[in-house]
Amino acid sequence: MGNFLSRIVIILVFSIVSLGFISPSQATLFITDLRSDWLPGAEFTAVRTEVDVDNDGSVDHVQEIPVFTIDDTVSGIRIGEFDVPNGVHRVVASLIRPDASVLDSRALIASVSGPLGTIILIPRSGDPQPVCDPSIGTVIAERDQCVGTDLPACEVERDEFQVCVDTTLPACQGELDVCQPDLALCLMDKDACDDGLNMCNDRLETFESDDDGDGVIAALDLCSSTASGSEVDNRGCSQSEYCSTILISTSSDKKLCKRGDWKGDEPGSVNPGDCMVGSGDLCVSDE
């Protein structure tokens, strides 16, 4: 079972082509078949075969067939049958995912001088290792012997794999059924968290805004309409704005005006020279 799980072999049994004399200019039937341990019907749902006649960099023939289950492939699905001239051609086989993207692909160079059948190997990793793969010019009889040797073992592995699927899949489905409600709750929590984060970002943006551009954020700015370019203290007030906040109604208030320390850098000074009593008994900047 361990060896089987590490190498699920999918055999697309190729058709037998009768031998016969064909002139060099006559079109030749070229058949391509596939072996791979990728899982059909799940990891890929189609096989695309492309032929570059004369290996000149252009794609001259394309065939794509759907592949649904292991039974489909083991029963002997042919992935490509082409009428091509004799010569050296490049063949590319690609496994196509359900979303139409390419899962994996391999290429080979085939020298065609008569009816020829070949196998393309697409393993999960590493370079393709031939499994009774007839080399160029190998007779059809050797290919038939390859199929007769490997096919029974492959069918046994297929049956073992099906038992594994029948045993494991229900348990996996049960775990999925348990997981789905938890996932729904998790998504609800995430949505609530996203809403809270958006609200927090909005409040932070408001807190950090600086409406008058004086370098003091609005949350700490006592003078939110300072003229552009004015020098301000750590409360966001220009010298004139600071002095205007000192109201004069008594002679003591006049002394308080004269002692006004705009930036708080002259503590205890009787007259820091920042504010003075102006006309109309208003405390104004002493600039």
C-alpha cells in the first residue's frame, strides 16, 4: 500500500498499430498515450496534446480529451491520434486542472518513419523514468509485451486505491462537517474585528488631524485656527492668540497680562515681554 500511495500509476493503454510499408512522403498515424501518478478527476480533468511538426517552434496539431475518473483512464483512453508526415516532431502533453490552468506537462522528440505508438510519462516530481517505454524504432511487439506486463499490477493498485478512497473519504467528510460551523463563527468574529478596526482607524485619523497645519494635532491644539506659517507654542497658539486669551477687567488683570509667558520659557519673570495692555484694555502681543 505504501508503495502504491507514493506512485499511483495512470495508464492510458495505447492502441495497437499494424505494421506495414509506408513511403517517406506518406502521412503517418501517430498515437500518444500517457502514464502519470497525478490523480485524474481531482487534480486534473483533461489532457491536452500538442504536436510541433518538424520541431520548428509552431504548434500544428492540438487535441484535448476530458478525464473524469481512474476507471476512465485505466479502461484505455487515447490522448492523441494525429496524421503527420514522416520526420522529427516535438510532442507536448499537458494535464489540465478544473480551472483550465496547466497542472504539469512533459515533452518528447519523436522520429516518425512509419506507424508509431509512444508513451509520455508525467510523474509528480523528477525526470520521467521509462516504464517499458519503446524507444525510437522499437517494434510494436515489444510495446505489447510492456502493456501485458504492467497492466495487471496497475489494476491491483487501482483497486487498492479505491478501497483507500472508500475508507478515508467518509471520515474526511465528517471532519469537514464539524469544521464548517467553526469556520462560520470564525468568519463572523473576523467581520466584527474588521468593523472595530475600521472604527478605531477613523477615530485615530480624527485625533491625529491638524486642521490649521501648525504642527500640533487637533486633540492638543487650543487654537485651531492659527494663521498659516505662524510660530506657535506647544498648545498650538501663536503669540497674539495666547495673549488674547488673558481677559482684563481689573488692574490685577493688567499685571497678569504683562507677566504672560507665551512659551513658558521665562518662569517667574515679572515681564517676559510677550504680552502687553493695548487700547481698550485688551491684552495683546508685545511684538
